[in-house]
Amino acid sequence: MNDEIVNNFLNNLDYIIKNLDYILKNPKNKNTLWFIKKIDEINLNAVVKLALNEKNKEFENSIITVFALSDRRVSNKIKKLIRIK
């Protein structure tokens, strides 16, 4: 991943989380969501693993990866995954 994408994501993290364009769920990867937000013509995607184990509070939600997606790839993901938002 190049520095521009990382910096764009980190500098806009609060805005991205509060103003997501899409939230997608992949039924093949349990407890994993795709958060997608378009900023400055770049579709930023954060894949988040949710910690849903109420018994063990030491595990928290975590961002697995962040990467840019083309508009075409976003469209394909919307068709293939379960759209939550």
C-alpha cells in the first residue's frame, strides 16, 4: 500500500467512520465487515474483524487491512457481498 493511501485513511479516519458510503458483510468470513468510503476520487476500504466474544473482553475489534478500490471493484463487491448500508 502506498503512503498516500495510508495517510489519507489515517487523516480522515473519524470522518470515514462517521460517513461510510457502504458497509458490506462477507458470509464466507464470519464477523468481518468491509467499510468503504470514497474520498478525493479514491475508494478507501477497511476490512474490520469484529470481536464478538462477550466472555473474553481482552480481544477487541481490529482493522485487518486498508486498501484502495476502483469504482468497478466497489460495484462488484456490492453485487457479491451482503450490503448492510
